[in-house]
Amino acid sequence: DGDDWRSLAETGRLKGVSAVRLRDPYRGFELSLSFDVEADVVRFPLETVSQSESGFELIKQATTVVVEWPLRFSSGACVKRRIELALRPV
């Protein structure tokens, strides 16, 4: 579906996905990630606290995107995963 995207400004978790589209309409771009093996994708803001004349302010610095796979392998085994990334204007 052409409208199936998630906002980079929101916190969330998607479970068992093979692809995800994350959009920032304020900066005018969309980040697409696709995976060779289904993954869980977690996104949350990276924030700092700043002191100003009016008190403390929470400042959003970035968005963190974490891709998670359960890994089960024996000692010495090698596990490879592939992530394809595309960035486009919206």
C-alpha cells in the first residue's frame, strides 16, 4: 500500500517485518529498509536535556532505529543478514 509508512517522530515497534518505510514529512524524506530475513524494528527519539532561562527543556536530537533478529548458532558459526536502505524525497 502506498500509504503504509511510519513516522520517524514516533516511538514504536514493528514485529516480524521484511520491510519498513519511515517518513519525516517536516524534513521531506522517506527512509526505506528491507531485510533478507524478517526482523523486529524499534524506533525512538534520542533526546537530551538542556537548561534554559525558563528551566529545563527536552531537545530531540535524532531518531534511533534498531533492527533486531533472534540469533541461534553454534560456536564458530557465521550468521549473515542483509539490510537494503533507500532514501528518497517526499
